[in-house]
Amino acid sequence: MVLQHRNTLLILSLGFVLILVPILILVAVAINRIQLNIEEIDNVVHQQNTKTLLISRMLSAARERSLLMLEMHLTDDAFLRDEKMLTFNQQGSIFAQSRIELTNMPLSAKEQLILEHQGKITQLVVPIQRQIVNFILVEDFSSQSAKLIIEQAVPMQNKVFEQLTLLKNMQKDAARLSFDQAVSTSRNTIITMSLLALAVFSMCIAIAIYLVGYISRSEKLIHRQKERAQVTLHSIGDAVITTDNNGFVQYLNNEAEHLTGWNEKDAKHQPIKNICSIFQEDDYTNSYYPVNDVIDQQAVINSKGNSIIITKDNHEFAIEYTASPIFNSDMKLDGTIIVLRNVTEMRLLSHQLTYQATHDTLTGLINRTEFERLTEKLIHESHDTTRHHSLCYVDLDQFKVINDTCGHQAGDELLQQLATFLNNKLTDNDILSRLGGDEFGIIFHDCSVDSAAEQLEIIRDEINSQHFIWDNKSFNISISAGLVGISALTRSLHNIFSCADSACYAAKEQGRNRVHIYREDDVILNTMEGEMQWVHRINKALDENRFQLYYQTISPLGDLNNNDLRCELLIRMTGENGEPIPPMAFIPSAERYNVMPNIDKWVIEEAMSIISRHINHINEKICHFSINLSAQSISDEKFLPYLKEKLEKHQLPAEIFCFEITETTAIANLSTAKTFMSALKNMGCKFSLDDFGSGLSSFEYLKTLPVDFLKIDGAFVKNLINDEVDRAMVQSINQVGHVMGIKTIAEFAENKQILEILKEIGIDYAQGYGIDRPEKFSQIFSLFDEPENYDSIGS
């Protein structure tokens, strides 16, 4: 019995061992598989979380750089612009470092391809951004920088966002897939262990308990990993919403709650159309639900046009979105994910930039560029229809009188009042623009020339019946208007603008305060005749020596040598009856009919003759005489030899002469101007760039021109007291000029308050009525305290 018992125990033991060993082997294999799966999932989740974080940093850095670039463009504060520039560069470093870390991680072939494509786009974007930042730092920002931002930087940056968003979505899909695979593996393991436990329940209680505990720990680990993935989604700057395959909400992150106005608890299991209503900016009647298209098409849906989202409490946000399908391991639709990006601030800045590029800052009317664009559009439409429109040039009569008498602040106020008056007299379909200076443009929409003339006569009469009051002074106001029709016969934009200008000129020539309709058979002839009369009068005045030289002091500011004599020479014409004629009455005609070189030669000969008679005083005192030169003289091959001949004839040191050339002249004739200036610079003459800033050009060309002085356009100086933008422009020009070793001169320094501001900015010289008014040049040597020579003054 004992032996049989022993045999039975042995058989039972052997049987238990024969059963237990395979089970233990199976259990060991199952445990090893679970552990390997957990480690693999942990590695995958860690990598995906790291990738997602790096991509989010790149997206955030790229977006911040775009916003900083726009804020630098719009800010008026140079110091704030510098501070934003530092942040701009820091964000670039964050972007670059995150990308390097991402490329060092294991990437799929598709991820590498997307990242390489993003890198190529970034290589194109970065130089454009640098160019825009350079423009912002060294020039005004309403023209070229705005154009680069709108036409190149923003579209290309959006492509970078698309690539990074695609990468980020791939990480989310991969995280979802890894999670599903982990759950599936865990489920299969539980089933296998349960079947083994049922087969050998009595022998495997301990093993089953161990396995259940081990599986419980595994499920807790997976739950922690799921929570970590949700924390990652909550930390993403974009709004993320996930739904099931029927479009019912499953998850919202913090940003999604902000953009929709729904919290996750209330939104869960709601249809997506109740949570996320998307509209187009120009259509608030039809909402759009991209998730529905994703479910139907099982494809990625991206933003179309300028989209907005309306929150639960009726707030609006400008957005861009990407909606994508989520597939399970069997590649069947398991849900959707929609990513919403809040671009409200960027879109507002873009709208503001577009507005500034198309509108006049003083009056708020559209500017000349936008007016020309709209006019050209009407011209093209008129070629295909029988519709007629009318184009009008309006010029304010005697505007300069108000500017000279009351200052430019009064002139600006008058322009604003006139803009408001004209705008109130026109219909909603008509177009009003400030073309520049005191000139306005009007398009009477669907209006014949005769009807437009009747309306203009009424407007002209009302304006003439009113008075402009400033500092207890009353001024009669009148306008001259030129009118021309737009029809299928209109040839081109240039042609119709020229016709309107000619008609307006004819109105002024006929006595001002009138409306003149352009006619082929009379206006051109009348205009040419009027211009030719001026040419005749100029030539006769030259022959009879009826021109006079005046001077205006250019006074040093700050710590410069106050003993220097520096002035600009000005020309005046005397009429046949002895009446004084200001330069702007005859210089436009002289420029149009190429008479300016003769006038410039007269100025040079007269100035050098007077100076040579007082050469002793010149040798005893540091003197600088500024003489204006026209574009025609610079382009005249014979003018440079003439100038050299006069210097030799009068035996005057070239160092005492500074020739002024306008900025627009220098830019339009850059190569010729450079050659001309270099030749005289080699002799010792100096050069000043006049009306600087009026051309809104880049500072880049200054590197190629031998300029000694920048004469800042008076349009910026006259409003320094009230206009922060003008003050910033003057500061910018002064700063760049000093960096390049160029002295600065401010025109239109009309009062002591402006002079004090110019001193604060650091301007080197000032010129204007705040210092003195023009005097006859023959009297300038009375400034020299030489009594024995006073008798020669005025001779």
C-alpha cells in the first residue's frame, strides 16, 4: 500500500510536473510577451510625446516670429521694436534647436520626407523674414515690407505650419494606434490566461493570482500613459477636438474649450455641429462642419478662405483648421480629430497692414495707389460694357498761402475738412481719394461727364461760399477741378490721368475756382500754350537778368561749431512790372520744357560772382553755400564741365559749395548721379540729398552715393509736435544717417518747439522760419563784422 501510494504520488507528481512545466513555459512566454509589449509601448509613447512636444515648440516659435514681425512693422517705438527683435531671434533659436532634436530622433520615411520638405520651405522663409526685418529696422514699413509680408512671408509661413501640423497629426494618430494595440494585446493575454486557468484551475491558483496582479499593474501603467497623452494634448497651443465615427464629441482640450465656449463635460457625447460652428468671414448665414466631410470622404479637410468660429456665448475668433480621420488597426474609421488654430490677432494685423497700404493717414481716404487700381478696373470694365463713369482731379486753390501764413498744421486741418465735406457730398458708389498734397481724385460712378460737371459745380459753389478760420484769420476757399469721361474709348490709366491733370491745370490757368471738362480740341492746346508762355517769360527773364538770389540760414544744433556760415541759395523771378514771382510758379514749366539747366547755370554764375567779390571774408570764415541742382542738369553731359569751368574762372575753393539733389532725382538717375557726384567730390565739393524720405526708398542706395548731408523732407518735420509717426521717421532717418557718417538737416523748422524736439532727436542742422526768413543773397556778407566792406553790400 505504501509502495502503491508512493507510486501514485510519483505518478501524480510526474503528471503534475508534466502538466505544470508546459503551463509554466506558456506562462513565462506570455509574461515575457506582455513585458516586451509594455516596454515597446512605453518607448513609442515616450518618442511620440517627445516628437509632439518638439513639433509644438516649432509651431509656437514660427507663429511667434510671424506675430513679432508684424508687431515690429506696426510699432512706433524703436526701443520696443529692438526688444521684439531680440525675442524674434530667440524664437528662431528655439525653432532651430527643436528641429535639430527632432531630426536626431527615429523617424519614419514619411516623417523624414515631411520634415525635409518643411526644411526647404523654412530655408526660403528665413531670408524673406530677414529682409522684412531689415526693411522694418531701416525704413518706413507702409510699402515694401508690407508687400513682402502679405505676398511672400505669410503664404510661405502657412506652408511651414501645414507641414508641422501634418507631423503633429501623425504623432496623434500613432499615439492612438499604439494605445489601441496595447489594449488589444492586453485583452488577448487575459483571454489566454483565463483559458489556461480554467484547464488547470486547481494547480494554477497561485499562477493565476500572480498573472492577474501583473496584468492589473500593466493596465495601471497603460492608464498612466493615456493620462500622459491627454496632458500632452491639453498643453498644445491649438484647439483639439476628437469625435467618434458618428461625429459625437469625445474629447476637448483647454484651448478647444476656450474657442468653443463649451467645457469637456458638457460637450462630451454632443454632436459636433452643436459644439463647433464654423463660418466664412463674409457669410454668417451658412455654417460649415468639416467633420461631416471627413466622415463621408475619410480624408483630411483643411481650411477654406477666412474662417471664423462663433462660441457658445457668441464671441468670434478667426481660425484655421485641419480635420482628419482616425483609423483603427483594421484601417476602419474609428473617429475624427479637428485641430483649430486661433489666428485672430494675426488676421487683425494683416487687415490693419492692408488698410495702411491703401489709405491716406491724414484724411483716411484711399491713397493714390488704390485709386489708380480702382480706376484701372473701371477702365477694363468699360471696354466690355456701355457704362460711363467720370474721373475728376480736384486741386485746392491757394493752399500754399495758408501753409505759409498759418503753418502746415492749419493746412492739414483744411485738407481734413475738405475730405470730410467732399465725402459727404458723394454717393456710396462714388470713389474719393487723396492723391497727394492738396490734390484729390473723384470717380463719379455710372455718371456722364455733363452730370458729373453739374454736381461739381454745386460742390465748388458751396466750398467757395465757406471760409476757413485759423487763429482768428479767415480765408476764402476755392477749388479747381478737371473732369474727363471713362468709356470704351478710354485708352489707358496713364492717358486718362494725364487728361484729368491737363483739365485741372486748364481750370487753374483760366483763373481758378472753376470746373473744366477735358476736350480733345481745346484743353491740350490751351495747356501747351500756357506752358510755352511760361517758357517764353523764363527765357526773357534770363536775357534781362530779372532773377534774384536769396539765402536762408542753415543753423547748427547741439554742439556743432556755431561760427560756421551755412546757407541755402534760393531763386526768385521778377516780373516785367517788378512784381515778385515765387519759384513754384515757373519751375514746373521750366522742368517740363527742359529750361532748368539754364536757370541752374544762372544761379551758379551769379552765386560765384557775388562770392568771389568777397573772397577775403571767405578765407577768414568757414562758409558753406548750398545750391540746388535739377535732374536735367545732372543728366546734361555739358553741365559738369560748365561747373568745373566756373570754379576755375572765379578761383573759388570747391569745399565751400554743397550741391543739393532731391532724393527722387538721385534714385531715378542713380548711375548718372553717382558719376556726377563722384567727379565733384574728388574736387572737394559736398553733396546734400534734399527732400529725403519723400521717395519712401530704401536706405540701401545711400551706400553707393557720396552724400555728406541728408535733408529730411519738411513733410515729416512740420508735424513733429503732434505726429508720433513723423517723429519716428525723423529719428530713424537721423539714426541711419549718423551710423553711415552723414550729417542731417531738418527743413520746415517753423518754431522754437520744433527746434527743441529736433535737438532732442539729435539732428545736426535746422532750416526754416523758426530760425529766419529768406533774405537777398547780396546782403549775406553783412554777417561778417567787417565795417570797411559794408559799402559793397547790395552792389
